Amino acid sequence: MTRVWKWNRPVTVREVLEDLQQERSIAYTTVMTVLDNLHQKGWVRREAEGRAYRYEAVSTRAAYAAALMNEAWSQSDNPAAALVAFFGMMSEEQRQALRDAMRIVRVPETIEAPPQAPQAPQAPQAPQEENPGSAGEATGR
């Protein structure tokens, strides 16, 4: 995935192979198998180009990292303590990046409760005629 994310465009097995071969010896079939596995897992989409495929990341590396953090945090039995521990592990650069990110999304000082789940629709009620002159306006008649 690192190589696919690196280019940020659809890539062929050959392109990934040639890039990897600058660092180590690796077989074409190995790269092809890994990209096919990533496709089957839904990490990349592919489009036929002649007898080969072009592979493209389904999401960005940042979105993947965010999903990992969210998954780990949501599995905690004490999310607040998990955040405190996580923040304690951060470097000063990471804490500054967090402050910058919070400014970007404009997180309020007090966090509001999450919205309630939608409730099942109720059966329509017969209109009440407290003010007969406005009943027709409200229904569009």
C-alpha cells in the first residue's frame, strides 16, 4: 500500500515491481499476488488496461490511519483514559499537529452529546383545527 499511496494515481504491477527492485530483489508474481490480495480485501480498486491492471488506493493513507485510531479508541472500555494515555505518548510535534487539526475542524471548547438515533416514524395524526384559517396553509391546500 505504501507504494500505491506514494504515487497517488493508478499504478501497474510493473511500476511497483521496478520501484521495489531498487531496494531489494522481488519477483513480479509476488507483487502481482500482493496487489490482487489488496484488491480482494477492498483496499485497492483495479481497472483493466490491456492484459494488465492498474491499481488505485480506495482511500488515502491519512484516512486509513484515522480509521485505525478510531477503531482502537472505540474498543477501549475507558475512551477518556485511552486518549490521555495516547496524548502522553505524543511528541511535541504530534501535539502541535493535533492542535492544528483541532483548529481546522473548529472543535468547540465543550463537546456536545452525540445526536440521538432517529426514532421510528409515528403514525400521522389528524389535523387539529385550533385555527381554521391556517390549517389549509400548513397542508398546502
